[in-house]
Amino acid sequence: MKLIYLSNFFVFFIVLITAQVTQAATLTVSPNPIKIQPGETRQGNLSIDQGMNESINCNPCTTSVSISAPLTGQGSSFDFGLDGGITFIGPFDVDNAFSIFAPNTVKAGQTFSGTVSFSYNPTISSQFTVEVVPEPLTILGAGTAIVFGASFKRKLVKAKKK
């Protein structure tokens, strides 16, 4: 009886040692949210963590972007010039993996959502947000108008009192 328990324990121990823990790869977009001004193009970066016992092999490695209109996005493709591709093991970052363009017609304060995908086998994707922010000159102009408006109002009130 002790031999059966011992053999069952031995089999369980071998299975436990040889079992591979796998975790799906994750893709993270940075910065998120992407802040952009009307008429501007911004770059986005990807961080990819494959998890344990997983590698990425691609040549070329490509990213693709889909985003709400009127914004447009463009992915990138990078070719390492190696027959059979390149293999990444562990986490890595892809700089300037995609770009977003906001036309002059978008208004500050608008928010858009998008998805970026990194293609290898299988393809992974991540959601991101784009916030349209006012141009610095717009902020400066609004501040100047408020200051001059308040100053003019004081002069007007003083002139009426005389």
C-alpha cells in the first residue's frame, strides 16, 4: 500500500515539475491616453510581455491601427533582414510603433478610441484613447482676452462714475 502512495506521489511530482505555465502575451500602449492637438501627428509606443515560455518570431513584425474618424492612424513594419525572422523572448518595447494624425477640424475636448494590433502568431491587440487638447496659442489668446476684457470693464466703470 505504501508503494502505491509513493508511486502516485512520484508521478504527481514529475507532472508538477514538467508542467509549463503559459500566459498569453499582453500588449500595452504608451502613452495612454495620447494627447494630441488639431493638425498634429503623435507617435505611440508598444510594450509587449509574452509571459513565460512564449516567444515572438516575425519578419517583418507589423503593427496596425484602427481609430475613430476623423482621426487616422498608421502602423509600422520593421524588417530585421534575417531569414526566418527574429525571435524575442521576454518583455520588449517597440518605439514609434504607430502614429495618430488629428486634422484641423477636430475640436479640443473631444475623445476618440482606437485599437492597435501587433501581428505575429497569434495577433495581440490593445485599446487606447486619444484626447484632443487645445493649442498653447489658443490658451494664451483666451487668457489675454480675459485680462484685457477685465481691464476694459474697469475703465468703463470708472468712466461712468465720473
